[in-house]
Amino acid sequence: MGLNNIYFILVRPQMGENIGSVARAIKNFNIKHLRIVNPRCNWPNPKALITSVGAKDILKSAKIYNSLESSIGDLDIIFASTSRIRKVNKKIIPISNLKKKIIRGRKIGVLFGPEASGLSNDEISCADYLVKIPSNKKFSSLNLSHSAIIFCFEIFQHFSKKKTEYKTGYKSLIAKKSEVNKFLNFIIQGLDKKGFLQPDHKRKSMIRNISNIFNRLNLSEQEIRILLGIFSTLNEFNKKS
């Protein structure tokens, strides 16, 4: 079931904009279930729809509850987000350890409290774990949607089966060494004409450094052509000047 077993639960959220931003965040990471407990803003909320952008379906399918207990009744493991260390007998884990506590096949709930105060001690009593996002000790409170998207990323990574790799759409092939050398010879000849590679006893080391620069860049065939065009144009411009 994977991500279909993940439920984000907003407890007493105060602003429709933040609810919409959370909906967008969870959809970014293919999480579909949003539950809302006693929203303090009017619901349905037009501002939530605006900030959700392409995640209006998440808002429309969100379930509204009048108690925290009813919102988690069908879930197996509950994580509660907290920005501060609580004096409660609960296991507190950093967000980086969240993946270790997720059990596949179980229904997982992630609780977030209201923007101004966070979850109360009574509300976190139902959680199996408190989860803290390491941050600036002097300014540790995160925006609701920012906190949610960090949870989304960690959970998404846990359920990702394949190692993430990206391929560029750039089409030009990497230039052959013969093409790079042809370009380097063109530059060196031009620099010799201008007397740049002086004095003679430093010429070899200067050429070596120039060669290192352009060989290190892993230039494409197209980029070599562009560079040749640039230097040729500059050379013609200097002749006319």
C-alpha cells in the first residue's frame, strides 16, 4: 500500500492558506489523505483552494472531524510534530529517524497542531512518537506547510523503490579529445600571435594550465563549436579595431 497508508492530520488549523499549502505539499509527494480536526477558519475555505493550486482534489476529498480521537481511530501508528521538547513520557525522535519507525502495511498518521501554539500535551498523548525537525534553537517554530513538506519528503524517500537518477535532455555528445585538442591548438596559436605566452620559460606551464581548464570542463561538441565561434569572432574584431 505504501503512500496510500499515510494520513496527514491538521488539528485546529487557523488559516485556510496554510491548509491549502499543506494540500499542495502532500500532493507533491503523492500522499493523498488529508484530515482536518475542528478547523478554526470557515470550511470549505476559498483561500485554501487558492493556495492549494493544483491540489484542489486533496482538499475536496479531505475529511473533517470534530475530535482528534475520531480522526485517528482507524490508524495504527501516530507521529506528532513538535517544535519544542515536551516534559512528557514520550519517545522524541528527530525527523531523520522517522523512516526507521514506519512499518509497511500499517496505517500511519502524522499530526500537526495549530499555527500559533502547536499540539497540546493532551493531544500528543495519543501519539506513539513525537518528531522534531532540528532547526535554529532560538527560532525553531516552522510554518505549518514547511513542516509538512519536510515530513512528506522523508516519508516519500522511505517508500521510493528505485534510486533516484535524472538524465538531462541535452542532446549534444561529449566532444572527442581530438576536437578539444583542435580547439586548444587554435587558442594557443592565437595567444602566441598576441605574445601572451611569455616569457618563454613559462610558456609550457601556461599551456598546461590552459589545457587543464578546458579538459576539466567535459565540453560537448556543441560547446566546442560555440567557443571556436566566439574566439574567431573576437579575433576578427581585433583585426578590424
